[in-house]
Amino acid sequence: MSNLSHDRLDRWRATLAGHVERGTVPGAVGLISRRGETHVTTHGVRALGGSALTEDSIFRVASLTKPVVAAAAMILVEECVLRLDSPVADLLPELAEPRVLRALDGPVNETVAAERPITVRHLMNSTFGHGLIMAPPGTYPVQDALAAIGMAPGPPRPGSTPDADEFLRLLATVPLLTQPGRKWWYDTASDVLGILISRATGKSLGEFLRERIFEPLGMVDTGFHVPADKIDRLVTAYLTEGDQPVIYDPAEGGEWSAAPALESGRGGLVSTAADYLAFGRMLLDQGRGPNGRILSRPSVQTMTSDQLLPSQRAGADLIPGFFDNQTWGFGLSVVTRRDDIHMVPGRFGWTGGLGTTAQMDPTEDMVIVLLTQQAWTSPSGPDIYTDFLVSSYATIDD
């Protein structure tokens, strides 16, 4: 017996189709999977003027990389290769003696010593002291220093990012924005965490993810670039200028068509709806995959629970009101208050600024995935994002 209303599934499909017809996005792949029942819908094209999207189209999932990298780090915590409250200095000596801005709005050369070492936990819960400053350029002097080393806010550019060693060297030249463990900052911690995983294992981040997550889960199309024999399935990515889409990254000859110097833990992966469903299903199944455990139940529960103190959330909103109804676990958000149809307490997941989202709901035993190739124009996301989540939950029929 179906646990999803077929009439409402038609409405769900029509919701995405309407956005494509109105030009909100060139195309969209939507997926709902609940209690063993899975539905996928595709609309639009891989590129404007090009061929139709298919269920196995490959997307740049941007920040949906973060939960995957956090899960990889949890594997190493389980194996006692990493310890949550151990300093990272042995593996990341570039961060052994960080200086910290005396004040965020003060001169970059006015710093103090770090009061405590940066730990694995600080990277996992994104409180190590660096991250995106969500303010207009020039608001704080340190923004110019970050921009000068290529770390201003913006979509990922794997073709122009330095390798891991150079990335950390450059990052270490800019003082921490706040003391380690003091405040949540978005984004940068996941890149540093990916480098930590690589150095701890002696393998590239991509190799470790492939061996311990992708291959066991059957995620055959997920990685840090698209090989030549699959490039025809990669969508073209778009930004918006004015109200018009402009190409951000083409499929052929684009930045994801070759292996990057830095396998970015904050936003470098490509994937498909089916692949990300496999990852989300593993988390909902408390770490179990089709071929054995990836993580233990306690590890998944830790990763998907509130990992921030009230003081770390204070003044740390990604957007105004971000922490009013959610918090941060390890590499993903966790809903704390039901103020909308889809905001179920305990639901966890994240979104990608290039036009993607994946949400896992233990209460409803549901994974929902939306993949588009139109980048968001604000951190709050476009209407298609909310419409997709609302219409997905509206299909529940029990």
C-alpha cells in the first residue's frame, strides 16, 4: 500500500514543472523516498537549448558535500584515528599557533594569541574561527585580506583553487575571526576538515570517500570531477545576472571536467539524485548500508544532533533568523522548531548554493532531494526550494 498520495504526487510534479516552464530554472530533478517507496520526476533540460534532463543527470551539488565529508570524519573518529577534542596541530601544523583578531571590525594587524588550540570538534561543528562573512565587501578590514588570498564569498571554482598545502598556508596568513570554539562560522571549516582527513589517512580525500562511502553505498556517479565517459550527463551550471541566466560552468571543458588541485570539502562534489539518496538513506538507517555498516548508530546520532552551544549560535546567523528554527550538527543543519509544513524537528540535511538540497527526516522515514543547475541569488534560497519541500511533505498519505 502506498504511503504517498498519487494525486498529490501529480501536484508535486506539476510544482517543479511550473518552475521550469516559468524559467525559474532550466531544469530540475526531484526525488521523494519514504518507507521504501521512491518517486523521481525530471523536467527541463541539461543546458538551455540542449537535451532533456534524465534521472541520472549529474549535478554540482556544492555544499551538499559538507555532510559527506563530516560522515567521513566520523568514520575516523570511530576508528580513533581522530579524536573530537584533540588538537589538529600535529596534522595541520599551519594552524598550530593561530593569531586571532582583537576585534572583527578592527585592523588586521591587531591580533591576540589563540586562547585554546583548534580541535577536530571545532572543524566538525564549524567553530574553529574562520568562515564566510555575510556582509557587504568593505564592511570589515579582514574581508580585503580574505579576498586577497582568494577566499571571498562566492561559488566554488575548483579550476583556480590552490592545492591543499597552499590553501592552508594562505589561510594561516589571515588571523582567525574569533577565538577557536567561540562562534559558528559557515563554510571554511569543511575545506580544512577535508584536508585533515587526507593527512590523517595518507590518501586523497576523494580516494578515502570512494573507498569508505561511495563504493559501499553504490554511489557510482559521485566524485570531485566528471570523467570523460560521463561528461555528456553533466548539466551546465548557471548564475543569474539581472533576471537572466548566464553560464557559470559548462559541461564540456568546464571546471569539473578535470581533477581539481584541492578536493574541496565545502563544495566540490558532483552527484546524482540516486547517489545522494543512497547517502541519505544510510544516515536514516543509522549508518547501515546495503553492504554493511558505514557508521555506528551512536555516530550518526551525534552527527545529526545539536552540536552548538547557545553562545556559539549567538550573532552567528547565516541569514537573519537562521537559528530561530534550526541548529548545526556536524556538517549539516538540524531542525529544532516546527514553523512550517516541512520543518519537522529532527529533520537534518543541507543545501547547495548552486541549486540543490537534500533533507532526511527520521520522523517520516523520508529522504527528499532537489537538484537544479541554477545558483541561488541569496542564502535564503529561491521559491522553488520552499515549494519543493512543502509539496513533498504534502504528498504524505497516512
